[in-house]
Amino acid sequence: MDSNLLNNLIKNALNRATLRTKAVLTGLIIALSISTVTSLAIFQIAESYLTNQRIAIATSQVSVASRLVAQAIYDGNTPLDSLLTASNTFPNSQTAIRQNDEWFVSKAGFDIEEIPDEVISLVTQGSPARSIIMFGENPAIAIGIPISINDVAKYQFVGVVPTLELQRTLSLLQNVLLAGVTFSSVGGVFVGFWLSRRVSEPLHDVSEAAQRIAFGDLTMQIATPSEPDLKNIADTFNFMTKSLQNRIAREARFGAVVSHELKSPLTAIRGATDLLDGMRSELPKKATLSIDILSERVRYFERILNDLIEISRYESGTVQANLEELAIQPLLNALLNRNQRAEIRLIDSSTTKHSIVLVDSKRFQQIFENLVANADAYAHGLSAIRIEEMEEKIVIHFDDSGIGISNDIEHVIFDPFFRAPQHSAHPGSGLGLTISKEHANIMGGDLVVSKSPDGGARFSLHLRRPKDNS
């Protein structure tokens, strides 16, 4: 596999990994690295020390055996008898002695061919030698010592000391260190998991708090942890939330004050306009045309001002819903008749045909009028109003057959003052849908937009059903 491709795969995997996963992997890598390096160092030191100790002991044993053999030969014993006598002193070792070109061994099965040639060569030349070998199937130390009797007779003495116990000890130590590496790695995983939990819990609280703030709960504060770094994050977040709350409150008060201050002069202008309209017959034709334009502008300004006041009330948190249990079909029929909307079809797909909802009739009327007015302005009017009954709620669909709502503006269509580019030629403040959604929310429901089966836009008003009627 290409190294660049492998690096990209690893990088993408790390980017997709969560903070907790990265912390666990970091703990595992650190613990595994430290424990592995430490275990290797300990094993190498222990192996070197124990091997040197075993070689020293083996050298001492073979040296003693060689002296016993030399003494026995000096006393007149044959090399074989001397070798057998010395071998009884060291039962775990095997020895051999060469006189001229003939080898004598202490035990049957001693294969002198297994002794390295360099050991035999050095001993023959009169120099001691030793080597770590495999004797048969077991590890051992081969030690060669030259023997001189009266500075005349020359013998080559070879001793083989098994090191099986040393290998067992080193194997046990290796297994213990391997178990230590394993437990250290598992411990690193748990430490990483614990640390990530300690870090992610405050971050999770921050995420939840930010989400609740995004949905309008500006009173949200998160608990302050004991760790200084996390405490600084929590304090900063809480300070930001408090500052945001104060700023929005100031802006809401400003909007409310300005709206109410404008209400008084607007009322005076409206009164003067109505007075002039009552004197229409006494005024010239050009003046009456101006009065019509002025009346229309005053009504438009009054609608915008009322919308601003309503938005300010929602932002200040002073709105309370006056919920009633009403049958939705008669309520819609009454609104259709009052607004002379006989062309709009009312389709009730509920089973009872008299579904009861929890509704604030005044705010429901405003939602109805806003949606009807929007459809008139942008989609040539509503094509149908459909009632859909669900287990815990009733959904009223307002469908039109216009051009619909594009996907790229569905998520911002309820934002204050938002207006689609193609609708900029129509008069409006961009607050109607915002206020309608706030009305729906204050009643415990919601207002969403989607595609209508009639080809245009569908605004769906969700309303709660009383518990005993759901």
C-alpha cells in the first residue's frame, strides 16, 4: 500500500475519532510504550546479570573438577578413573578429557562433536576457553581447561554445565514482564477513558447548554468543575451566557420602548388620516388620492409596528398563552366564513370530525390570517386546509399550489425579517412567519414548512390534544 494513502487513511480516521477515543488511544500508546521500553530494559539487565552469574559459577565448578582430575592423575590413576571420580562431585555436569588423541567421557551419550571447534582448538593450544552452546536439546555452557602434569603430560579437560534452570528463570521473568506490559496497557486505556470522561463531561454540559441557549433558554448555566482549566472554561461560558442574556434583554427593552413610543404619534397620524377621509367630499380629487395613499401607508406602518411590539414581547418573555379546549373544524370554518374564503377547501381526515385541541383562539386567528395573507401574496392563495389527526396532536396543513419553498431557505424562512429574494417586490416586514411560529410554540405546538401535495408550499401547524382526548 502506498505510504501517502496509508497516512491519509490514518489521518482521516483520527479526524473522525471522538475526543474520548483519542484519549483512550493516547493512554494506550503511552502506557504500552513506557511499559515495553521498561520491560525490555529490565529483561536485558536481568538476563545479562543472571547469565554472567551462571557462567561464573559454571567456570568455578569446571575449574574445581579439572583440579580434582589433575590431582587424581598425579596420584597415579588413569585419566578415565580420575574423570569418573571428579564427575561424582558434580552430578549435573558432564566432563571429558583427552589424552593424546583419545577422548574419555564421564557419562554415556556425551558427544564430543557438539563442543565447538574453537573451544577445542584454544584448549589444545593451552588456553582456557568457554562458549554458550546447545548441548543436545538443552542450553549449556562449555568450558575447556588445559591440564599439565609435571609440566610434561598434556591433557585437555572439557566440562559442560547445563543452564536449563537459567532459561526457565528468564522465561518466567519474560512472561511476568509481558503480563506487566499487558496490565499497564489496560491501565493506560482505563486512565485515558477516565481522563476523557472527566474532560468530556464539562464539554458535554457546555454542548447541552449551548443547544438550550440556541432554543431560547438564556437562563442556562453550567456547573463549575474543580479543575482550574475546566473551571475557566465553565466560568467563561457562564459569563458569555449572562452577557448574552443582558444584551438581548437590553435590545428587547429598546425595541419595546421604541415601538411603544412610535405607537402614540402613529395613533395621532391615524386619527388625522381618518378625519381627512371623513372630509373627502369637501376636498379636491387630487387631495383624496393622496388621502388614499396616506391611509394605506399608515395601515401598513401600523401592521409593522404591531409585529415589532409582538416580537418584543416574545423576546422579553412576557407572553402567556390563554389555552382553551376547542374543536378545530368549527374554529376553521368560522375563520373561513369571517374572511370570506369559500374557495379554500377544508379537508378533515380525522376519524371523529370534531377533533379537540389546546389552542389560544386569538393567536390561532393571527396564525391563520398570516398564512392566508402569505399565500395570497406569494402563491395565488391557499388551495386547501387539511386536518390530520395523530395520537397526541392535531396537525393543520395549509397547502398552496405556488412555486413552493426552495430547500436552501427552508431553515431560515422563520427567521425575523427574512424575505426570499423573489418576494422583495411585495410589501412586508418579514415578521409574519416568525410571529406565527412563536404563537405555535407558546401554545405547546410548532409550525414547520415542507412541500405541498398540490405542488407548492405546505405550512403545518402542530397543536396538542388534551390528554383525555388523545
